[in-house]
Amino acid sequence: MKYKVKAPRVIFLVFAVILLVLIAYVCFIPIWHVTMSSISNATYLNIHRGLVLEPLHNIDVTAYKMILKYGTIWRGYANTILYIVLSCVLTGLSTIIAGYVFSRKKMRYRNFFMMFISFTMLFNGGMIPTFMVLKKLGLVDTVGVMCIPGMLSVFNILLMRTAMEGIADALEDAARIDGAGEFRIMFQIVLPLCKATFAVIMLFTVVAKWNDYFSALLYLTKRTDLYPLQMILRQILFDSSSSITSSADVASATVYEKSVQYATIVVSTLPILVVYPFVQKYFVTGMTLGAVKA
């Protein structure tokens, strides 16, 4: 028996495909434009107007050579990787523990505490009070200021709690009968069943820390050696006399300023584009488990 596709559904599918193609085009074209611009001839790039869909005149990788010689870029890479690792560890542990605690139905005043912390999703102290608190705690101009604030997100707790609530109580009861304690149940029984949600939370954390420059702008005023990669990128994009080009051993270094800016964007974006496909398969599953109670 053949399934007959009705006309309204065909129209909907055609419209959906066209819309998704347009969205993909809008998302892909900027990446392609920046990549092609970074390897274009610098002289032709400076006088070109509009999108660059192929290398102009010939392929020129001088901008990348300048970046490879620029030590600040690599220091920014190292700082960003350090912040990501520390943030993933702190966020992962705190979110697992908080999610597990709030998923226990026998916990006293569970709903009250959940409403109490959920209130912070709508209101917070503000930028200046936050800065004053962090300064009093001695975190300003330290590595900790890039990792500790915001390590525990209410949104992440809600995702993890809802995913853990969907696990059958019989599994935990069986583990307790075998003599397992709360930590063993949490890490060896409950967490493996919530790995998709946990992977999504880690993805959110990595992307947030990789793109974070505002925290460094506010809290690392005296420690430029602790700047993350995105802060270095910001300096290069906003500084027309970038030290990359001014210190380069090129006859007309200023010609490559625009190329260097494009190349820096590629260098700072490429790692996250490479990592994302490996965790993308967990994204839909993790968000569904963390949003809909089983």
C-alpha cells in the first residue's frame, strides 16, 4: 500500500527546505567570506568591496605567517584552554551535584530552594555590585575570576535535574541494596544515564568560555598576560596599528592589517568548529531529556 502525500504537506516540505537552505546560506556565507578574505592578496583585498567568494588574484598566506610569529596569540590560546578546562571541571561537578540533590523527591523544602535559585534567572545584583564582591574576595586579576563566577548556572541545574528525575527509582534502590552510597549512585548509576544532557552542558560551557571576552575586559584590567584568545582578537580588530603588522618583517606591513584581522578570526573560530560536530549528536537528545520529564 503506497502512502499518498497530500498537497498541503508537499507545500510545507518545499517551504521548509527553502527556508532551511536560506538559513544555512546566511550562516555559512560569513564564514566562507572571512576564510577566503584571509587567504586573498592583501592589495586586492583592501580595494575590494562586497563578499569574497574566492581568493582574490592569488592565494596569499602571509597573514597566517604573521600570526604564527605573534606570541600573544598563542598565550591567548593557552589561557583560553586553561579557562575552559577549569570551567568544565567546576561546572560539571557543581551541576551534577546540584542536579542530583534537587532531583531527590525526599529532599526537604526542595520546591522552595528551587524557586529561590530560579529567581536569579530573572534578577541579579548587577555589574557594579558583582565587581565589588569579586574584588573583596580577591578574585580580580586572577585566573579564578574567569572560572568561578557563573560556574553554577540555574539553567544547567534545571536540565540536569529533569534528566535525573526521569531515571527509574528501581535502579537506585537496587544499588542501595548492594551497598552503594550516594556518591557512587550519583556518579556510577545516575550520571552515565544522563551523559547526553551532561554533554550538552559541557558544550554550552565550552562555547561560552571560548567566546568570553567581556569578563576579561572587566576583571583583568592589570593582568594582560591572562587575556583569553577572544580578548586578543578584540585588540587586533579594534587596533588599526596592531603589533602583529607593525612588528612584521614586511616592506608595507600596513597592507596586511585587514588580512591579519580576517586570519585572526579564522584562527580563533576554527577549533570550536572542529569540536562541535563530535558533540552535536548529543545536542537534541540532551536538550530533550533535560526539558521534558519522562
